[in-house]
Amino acid sequence: MTVPLAKQFSTQRRLISICVAVYHEAQNIPVLLERLDAVAKNHAHYDFEFLFTDDGSTDSSYELLAQCAQSDYRIRVLRLSRNSSATC
């Protein structure tokens, strides 16, 4: 998924926010991001943002998402210090 970091959301299109709770999902994140990107491309008349909450994972879920957020302006990541068993 290659999206320019500097690109901003359009003021002409509506913004859709997709919230995803993550817990020990490092192995699934690449596929998830590809699928979310495909959804965004199929609905190009909207802007999308992807909001991830890492719910205290001890694997590399947060690090992987944080790395992706550095190169994709649509990704935002929140990290909880411990598992709260909460969902979006």
C-alpha cells in the first residue's frame, strides 16, 4: 500500500472513519491493510481514515501499524498499555 504521506483529506468529499480494535494480530495486519486500501479505492468519491486501537498486544502489532502510519496519512494508531477487552 503506497499512499503519499503529505496528501491530505479533500474538503470536497465526505470522510469515512473505519475503527479497528487489534490484539495480537501482527500476522493479519498486512492483509487487513490491503483489503482496507481496496475498499478505499473502490469508493474513491469518499476519503477514508483507518483508526486502529492496539489493545495491549505483546506481539509486534503496534510497531507494524505505527510504521505503516508513517507512510500513509490515512492511518492513525492508538496504543493501550494493557488489554482492556474493549471493542469498537
